[in-house]
Amino acid sequence: MQLLSKLPRMNVYIASFILCIILAFGLLMYSYHHKSGFDCSANMRIESGSSGFDASFKTFLLMRGNHSGYFDVSGKVMINDVQYTVERSYHFDYEVKENNIYHLVKTSLSKRDADNMIEGVMQKVFFSPDPDSGRYIKIQKMKNTYVVQNLYSPSFICVSN
């Protein structure tokens, strides 16, 4: 008789234990997909014969866990034998889509005083955020590096800092 009276209480304990396991697993999966962010840096070289564009850049990419990001670019550009300096950063918010696709929105450009690059060329060859639709990029992690791809600039690999 006492065993039967303890049975409902034991069912509550078992159900509570199973619920705690499910909750812990859910939190682990959520934290895996919503990690705190990452940052990485790369040296890039871009040549475009059609526009006479030859550039060497140092880049820094920061993707914060709060869905905001920062991309810094500095370097030299040669256009038809004229040298320009690029010193700028892009601030943005992002949404994570499926298959490692990131949708960059609310992008703003900040130029430092040394930046004398022709804006139209930079947008055409390197990075042109569309204020209406944003920009889509793909980021894949490979050990301590990230492969970053987008439509206009070539893919590059940046090393985690």
C-alpha cells in the first residue's frame, strides 16, 4: 500500500528530472547557435583589370553576440597609377540566416581623415552596402579561421584573434 501512495510522487520527480534535462539541452543548443561573437583579421590583395584597381588592405572583422558588427579596412589603392589611402570602418547590425548566411543591415560608413579614396570605385570594386536591402555575406568557421564571402569582394580567410 505505501508503495502505491509513493508512486505519484515518484512520477512527479521523474517528470521534473526529464523536464530539467530537456531545458538544459535547449539552453546548450541556443547558446551554440547564439554564441557571443568572434573577431578575426586578414591581409587582402585585390586586383581588377577592368577598372585599373589594385589594392592591399589590412582588415578586421568583429561580429558581436548582440547582432551588431564592425568591419575595419586600411591600406593603399592604385587606380591608373594614382595612389589613394583607405582608412575606414563599417558599422552594421546583422541577422543570422540559415547555412551560415548573415544579412547585414543598417550599415554606416566612417572614414578617418587620411582616407582619400574615390567612393564610387570603392563601392563598385570592394564593398557596397545597399541601404534598402542590406548586404548578404557567408561566414564559415574552419578551426581558428573564418572564410568570408560576399558578392563584390573576393572570398578571404581571416584568422581569429
